Amino acid sequence: MSTARRTAPHPAPRTAPHPVGHALGRPARHPVGRVAMVSEHASPLAELGGPDAGGQNVYVAQLAAGLARRGHEVVVYTRRDDPALPERVDTDDGVRVVHVPAGPPVPIPKDELLPHMPEFGDWLAGKWRADPPDVVHAHFWMSGLAAVRGARDLGLPVVQTYHALGTVKKRYQGAADTSPPQRIGIETAVGHACAAVIATCSDEVAELTAMGLPRERVHVVPCGVDPEHFRPAEGARRTDGARRRLLTVGRLVPRKGFDRAIRALTEVPDAELLVAGGPNLALLGAEPEAERLWAVAVECGVSDRVTLLGGVSPLRMPELMSDADLVLSVPVYEPFGIVPIEAMACGTPVLATAVGGQLDTVEHDVTGLLVPSDAAADTLGAAIRGLLGDPQRLARYGAAGRRRVLAHYTWDRVADGVGRVYGAVSGVPSLAGTPSLTGSLRGAVR
């Protein structure tokens, strides 16, 4: 990535934001929208695989890049967690990442960051007072708290994406939920203070309206995938006679259900299971969840057919997914779940629990199978056996999955949808479907 400094354009005159739905068609104040993203714990520059580094990091990075391609000027504000980090980094995608001083510059678990959000918000207020964006987009509830604090006295419209809701986490984790006790109350207050809320799936819309948020402020824009990167890999399929390969991917946290996939393997004696996620392989032995999963494999007598891969580079992931006969995504709950659409983009069918965003992304008996969220190991195993025993069905699901991703889940479509929400609340042109000037020139000289 480039670290070259750029000179920010002079801010255009500001006007008060219009309510949601009342700014459609309003003339833009200037030809390029200025977007401030706030992502307090999920930096777009972070290495994936840690307990607090996963789908949200990917979402922020890819959405920011997609908006930049459409001509928006995008700045992502994330917390400084290392004193060696530069104040700002300009990426090759044309996105500026600013490291905000809020709390000590060391890694802090996200559930312990709440006390530092007032400092984060006050820093943003000072920055935006001198150099205001057109719209602020907050990612996660604590980012929303900081964003609202930074924007409230400046008349800046705030768009909120929660990525995960405290009500859902509390429902499924109960006493094991490590969120601050104020979370649900703050989430609700942030939603009421924002100009718009972006939900990533229809299940989230129901949760938000149950919290009392006005339905007319809630817009559904799903997560996405890069179909040029996640695509069927040439020659990835294995030779006849090899064990059937199951793959599950994600952060090494209990809610992802990797232990359920391991227990289901007892019902599928001719298959192996690869688990991709967590720190790199050299550090995996010190990871408590990896140790727990290995103990489950030993207990179930399948340790010879389970491989914990540790963190896998995004560059390797398409080949890994293409090489699998079936990708399992069996969390107890999942706010959206980006793994199923990555697998579908690679032409690999998916078996997923019927929760959260997976209810939208996985089309039952078309791109894969949905099973009950509380499915026991024997139920999961039977479903896996049925799929592996029907190669034509697997091929049909795989091809349909790729088509579904191209139709609904590319990052370009996501950027267009988010841009329309920005336009509704601030007058920023959506630039939907319009390539950036740089892109137009690049195409002209090929």
C-alpha cells in the first residue's frame, strides 16, 4: 500500500441535512462526495483471523474501495492500537485510513473499548469542525456512539451499520455475553440519533424495528464479495479416490459452530474437515478455542480427519474453497455471514444454519441447504452425506451459487446501494454505476 500524503480538497459550504427520504434528487453541493467512515475496532488494514478481526474489517475495506472507485473521497477513522502506526495511511484503492488517538495505543478487546469512545468522538468533532465530510458512516455500535458525538453539533448526517446487535448476542450467548451492560440501550439511542440505518439482511430489519427504530429509516444493503478474486479456481478439484473434503471458515470463536461441524464428521466416515481461521499455524497452539476444538475432535474419534489450518491468506482462500466438496457454515447465530457468499462465488455449494443473513444469501435447495440452527450432529451429518452422495446436485448448487453472487452480492452492487442511502440523507451523489474518472481514463488507454 502507498503511504504518500495527499492534499485534501477545500471543503464546500455546508447546509443542514434533510430528513431521510426528503433529499432524493437534491442537487449535489460538489461533484465528489466526501465520506467519513468510523470503524473503531475493525481497521481495513488489519490482518484477518484474530478474535476481533473478521468480516467487518473486510466489509469496511471493500465498501470504502468501492465508493472510492465511484468518485467519492473516503476517509476511514479507526482507533490507534500501536504507537508505531502512522497518523494516516493512503491505500492503493484511494482510501485514506486515519488512526485516532483514543485510549492507550495498544490492542484492547472490543468489548473493553466503550470508556474510550468519548475521547474518540471528541477527536472526530475537532477534525470535522475544521474539515467536514458530507456524510458519516459508522460501523458497529461503539463507532456509532463516537460518530454521533463527533457529528451532533456540526449538522452532519450519520448513517449507522451495526454489523451485530446486542439484542441478538444476548439472546444466544446469555451469561457468556461479554458486551458492556449499556450496549443495548446505547444501540437504540444511536439508531434514533442517526439519519439512516443500513441493515445487512431482512432478519436484522425485524430486530431493529423490534428495538423501536422507525422502519422508514432502515435500508437493506447486503454485504458483498469480489467475484474476480473469489471465483472457481482452475484445477482445484481433487482426484478420484481422495477423501471428500469439507471446509469451514471464520474467526475462532465458539458461536461459529466449528465444534458442531467436527461432531457431524462422526456421521460422514469418508470425509475430512478443514477448519480455516485464527492466528497463523505457528501460534495456533496457544489459542484456547483451537485447543478446545482439538479436544472435541479427539473425544469424537475423528482427530485423524480434522485439520486446523490456522489463519489462511485471502490470496489462498479461493483455491481452498474451490477445492472443497462442500463448505459448512453452521453458527448458532450470524449477523450476516460473508463465508457462504465467498464459497458460492467459487462455485462451491454451502450447507448453512438458517440464521441471520444466511436466510437471505443461501437459497435453500438452489445454492445449498439450510438446516435448523439447533440441528444436532446426526442431523447435520445426514444432510452432509446426502449432498456428498449426489454429485450432480452438488454441481447444480455450485453453478447456481455463482450466478446468485453475480446477480446480488458484488461489492459494486453494495457500493451502489450504500451510495443511494448517502444521497438520501445528505445530497451526496450516489454515482451508482458510474466509474471514477481514473477508471474511465484507464479504460480509454487500453
